Amino acid sequence: MSKEQYCSPHPAHAPLLLAAVCAHWRSIATSTRDLWSSLNFQKSSLAEDDTELLLLWLKRSGSRPFSLRLVLEPAQSQPSASLTAFLSTVFDHLTRFTSLVICVEGSCPVLAESKSQILILQELSLDVEWDDLTVTQLLCNLFRSSAMKSLTYVNFRGFRSDSSPRLDHDWTNVTRLYLAYEMSVMECGWILSQCRRVCEARFELVGYWGESSTDPLVFAPMPLKYLRQLEISSLEDLSPLFNAFNSHSLHAMRISLPRSADPWPHIPFIDWIQRTGCRLQELRICGPVTEEECAEIALIAGIYPTVSVAPGM
């Protein structure tokens, strides 16, 4: 079994299949901790016994680090008691998790405050479209501990910045960052400032709103010396983001402008290239860029951008 593969709780798949062969195989399977150290739920809704299965996996994995993937498709119209019990169990065992993926649309139940600390979590992926109060509660449960130095991968979707609390924990070791929710450049800059070692970042900032010209990030760009790949989409105005950071090691940049976006911020982009001395190896722009602008980019950046029509145009 691959260490990167999440185990299925289906009786026809390992490890339950191995435990059903005979008494001898069952004894070996149930005592082999690594067989039970990951679990994947991908279904339309949770059943009452799914929480019992989670507890069984946690018990049989012993003290091994645990990985969980929960994907509910299609969305449940109303939160169920099964989902409430399942997520409550997850939050009660946060100290065990090294990877946590939650992808649940629709309604989510109100959860009690978690008393468990996050200690060894390395990968966190949350793709949720819940109401503001539930999202705030979820983040408070997950980030109540400031000691998350093991976190290296963060993937957030469906969040609104006006409902999300400040994520005040140690982002020092985050190397991959994917943010897709409503937030301002100030918040984007604040998170980037905490992720100084990030080497791959993707921003899909729906519903963006800008700051005033007094934004301190315009005058104090943050150095991101490890950033090698940057992907930006749905951002109405790219200028503040170009003014917010420096990156000498950026190799690949992909930008997709929405239909309603402002014209391509050519001068801020050229200023960014000249300021950082960045030598891009790949530049893809989906948006209204003229041939003259492409020629100047090629002259200064050393690469001719791949250009396509903006979505919806």
C-alpha cells in the first residue's frame, strides 16, 4: 500500500479486506498500525456508523500520525447529526493528525469548541462554503493553538475575510500556499509575510477589494526569496499585489484576469520585474495584453509571455 494513498473503509478494500480473510490474517492486519493510519470518506452523505469507523481507525493506528480526507458530494442541504458527530470526533483528536482534508459544501453543524491542540499537522486543506459564523468557528477550532510549526501546506477555499479571524500562528515552514476566498491585499500581504519560505503560491481572490494609497505594503515590499511559482486568478486589480512583495527566485508566473478586471497593470508589472531582477522561465497571461506590452515584457524580463483571451471575454 502506498503511504500517500488514503485507505478506503469499504469491506472490499484494504485494510478491512485483509482482516476478513481469516483469523490469522485478521490478527496481523489489526496489529499493523500503518494499515490504519489514513482514511478516505468520499460519498454523498455520512452515515451513523462512519464516526465509529473513524474511531476504529484511530484506535487501530495506535500512536501513528493520522491522515484524513472527507469529501461529501453532492452537498447535503441540511447538516446531519452524523456530520456533527464525525467532525466533533475529528476535532477531539487533532493531536493525531498529520494531514487533514475537508471538502464539504452546503450547511455545516454548529460545533463545540475543540480542546485538542494541533501539534504535528503538516497538510491542511479546507474547501468549504459555509456561513460566516461556521467558518469563523471552524478556524477558531483549528487555529486555537499557535504552535503549528510543522505545517507546510495550506489550501483554503470558500472563506470570506470579513468572517475569518486573524490566523495568528507560526507559518514559518509553509512552502505551498493556496488561498481562494475574499480578502484584501493587506491580508494577503500579512499572510505572505508570515510565509517567508513559501516556494509555491496560488491566489484565487474572488470579490477582491483594494486598499488606499497609504497601504504600507506599497512602500515596504516583502522579500520572498524562496518563491518559485506564483499563480493568480480572479483578482480585479493586480497593481497592489505587485507592489507588495519581492522575489528574485520566481521561475513561473500564471495570471488569469476576470472579465471585469482593470486593464493589464503594465507599468506596475514592469516596475516589479526591474525592482526584483527576476528572470522568469514561464509567464502565462490570460487577459488584455497588447503586442507592444508583450514586446516590452520580453525585452525586460527576457521571456515572451504566452497570452490568451480573458475568461468571459
